[in-house]
Amino acid sequence: MLDVNHVPELLAAIPRQLELPPPLRDFLQKRGPMTTVANELRRFPRFYYPVSARMSSEQTLPALPRDIGHSVVLTKDLSRTGIAILHTEQFYPGEVLKLWLPCGEKQLLVVRCKQTAEACFEAAGFFV
Amino acid sequence: MWEISLDALDASKSSHVLRIERRVVTSAVCLKSAKPPKPERRYVSIPIATLDPTYCHELDLYQQFGEQEDHRLFRGRDFPLSDDDLEKLRARGVTRLFIRAGEQRAYQSYLRENLSNFVEDESLPATQRFQILNQVTQDCLQETFERGDVSETVEASRDMGRHTVNLMNRTDLVAQDVFSMIKHDFHTFTHSANVCSYSVLLAKGLGIVAPAQLEEIATGALLHDVGKTGIPYELLTKPGGLSDDERELIRSHPTVGFARLCRREKLTWGQLMMVYQHHERMDGKGYPVGVKGDEIHPWGQLCAIVDVFDALTSDRPYHRGQHITEVLSYLERESGRGLDSEMVKCWTSIMSRNC
């Protein structure tokens, strides 16, 4: 896991177009488990996980065949079953992405995506 | 007789007597429950315009007498309906017959198989054909939504979408006919059928004329709320305020619907965007993604307008349906903010011209 000293490197690795809104900039400094809520439905705790990772598209949708190619994403948080990432592109539920994380290669099935700034989408999903 | 009322027991009786009496009552209950259950006596009304003597011979048809629930067999499988019977019924001003509730599925499959005969029957007025189609669409959606079979829902929606466009292209149905004939209640499948008809009207108003494209829009509209099938009915019709979790669950329906349909080869991107983006708003304040402006597919924008229109004009458990002029004023206020101004202008012009 990267420590706080790596933040400048992280910022340098973020794609130039990716626009992080202020609340998301704070998470770059954070480490450890994320706070939970009383009626949390997630089975496993999530951890702050601000690292940059290489990404490619593994499986697109029949109605949207597109080539995303290789790019860099900023990961946000991680649990045993899934991960949240930040990227300039919008991803759609059902798409499968391949991520090269420091902990190894993972395939991510996108479950949801939200736009957090003009050029910043937060996508989250499960490892498959 | 065995029945003895416990209320009649004198409180001063000893507990011994009370025990005996209670046993007698229990026996009476047992005797009563030993009777065979009453057969299914519920009946569902069906318009006689949907009955074709050549094909509906598998149905037992009943007639209602008086105000009470007095149904008597009119024609059965062994003595099927004839053209002559239909003529006589029409001459007497009878417009509806009844079937047993248990036979509803057989009736629906009969309707689906013979729907094109009715939709293309030039001898029936366009409004009546629309009414039949609308009813069949709602029934079909209810059946397939409740069964939870996505493939069948998609197929049924494509069928119904094709028929809707076919009817609206062939006849002189105007917005007023459509508005006055649809139901204004809160069921998801009723709403979907309404949104389908409205979407075709708006698409035509915007200049889309190709039947294939209109059919795609109609099908997309029928499927736009498919993600709601996983949400408990009690929550969808909850009259009071919603908790954050409940609101979150309801707001997940575009994503859930999209995830269910996104691997279907037969659906186009525009149709999927009607499912995924019909709650997005031009100013970015919608959900699930929060995209704005041109990032919303035109069909998603179109679906958003008719979805809001039907939601506000229909009665829901949590609000009464508003008058059409109030709803059109609301849409105009939202024009250029949450909803596309050109499309709102087109929709208000279609509706105010005819309604």
C-alpha cells in the first residue's frame, strides 16, 4: 500500500483531463478502513485505496461496442469483493474492465457509475 | 345446533362448565371447516369487441345480470359463440362479457395471438382498437413483469410496440383520443403502456416517421421501468415520505433495468438509454449518473418528458393526478432546465392542440 509520501506521485499519475472535485481530493490523504453506517448492507469493510492503475476494456456491451484501449485510472476504495475507480470516461453497468492493481490483475464488472465533476466519473463494481 | 356463543356464557359459571362449552364451540368450528371450499367465483369483464368466434372457442363466456354479482353462462366450450350471438349482443347494447378469473391467462394468450386481427380491423373505430391494444399491452406487461422473465418481457414489448406504432400510423388517432382512453392509475405496467403511446406521439411530433425507428422507441418506452420489477410493490405505492434507503432503492431502478437488458442483442443503444437515462436531467440534477445536456441520449430526453407527464397526470397513492394544463405549465417551467426545451415545446403543442 502506498503511504502519504506518495501523494505527489499519485497526482502526477492521474490523467491530465481527470478533474477531481475537492471532496475527492481529500481522499488521497486518507488510509485505513472507511467509516460505515448503522444499516450498512455491504458484507465486507471498504478501505481507502488511492492508487493509480492501468486499465483496459475486457468486455463491452453488444449495443455499445467501443474500444477504450489502455488508460490510467485512479482507484478510490477497495473491499474484498469490489473496487471504486475514477476516470474521465463514463462506464456502463455490465461492462467488464481489466485492472492492473498493485495487488495483482483484477477483472471488474461495472455495477454503477456516477458523474462527480465535469470530467470525472466514479464507477464501482465487483471483481469477477 | 352445535353453535354456542361464548358471549352468552354467564361469567358466574364454573371453569368446568366453561371448558365443556368451549369444547362444543371447537367441534362446531371443525364441522364447519370440513365442508369443501367454495369454487372460484371471481369474474373478469372483457370487451366483446375482442371476441372472434373463429378463435375464442376455448373460453367459457358469462353474462352479468342486475347490479349484483350474478353471472350466468352465456356460451361455453361445448356451445361456442357465433357471429349471430355477437350481432344480437351488440343490438342489445351489451359491450362486455365475463370470464372466470382463472381463465385470464388463456384469454390473454388468445388476445396476443389474434391481436393483429383486431388492430387491423378497419370495421372497428380507431379508438376502440386502441383501447383493446392498450388493455392487451397492460395485461401482457403485467404477466411478463410479474413472471420476471426478461426475455419474454422484451419479446412481448417488441410485439406490443410494433402493434402500437402500426395502429397509430394507420389511423387518425390524435393526442386527445390517446389521452382520454388510457388509464390514469399507478401500476407500473399501466404507466409503461401509457409512456409507450405518448412516446410514439412525441416522436412523430418531432418528425420521426420511419416505422422501424418508431417501433424501437415504443419498445424502449414499454421497457423503461423494467427495473422496478424488483422493488416491492408496497414501496412503489407508499403514500408517505420515503427514508433515505427507500429513496435510494427506488432510484436504483434505471440502473437495475439497464443491467438486466444490456446484454440483449436485439435492443439498440437508444432503447437502452431510454431505460437508463429517463431520470437524467439536462442540468445534471438527475440520476443515476448525473450527466447533462447532450450527454443524455435524445430518446432518453424524450422518455423523460412523457414519463413526467404521465406520472403527474395519473393518480398515485401519494398524489392525485393533476389537470393536464397544470402539468403542461410545470413542463414549461422545467423546459431548458431539467428537460429539453424543444421537445417540451413540441409536447405542449401536441397536447394543447388536441386536449
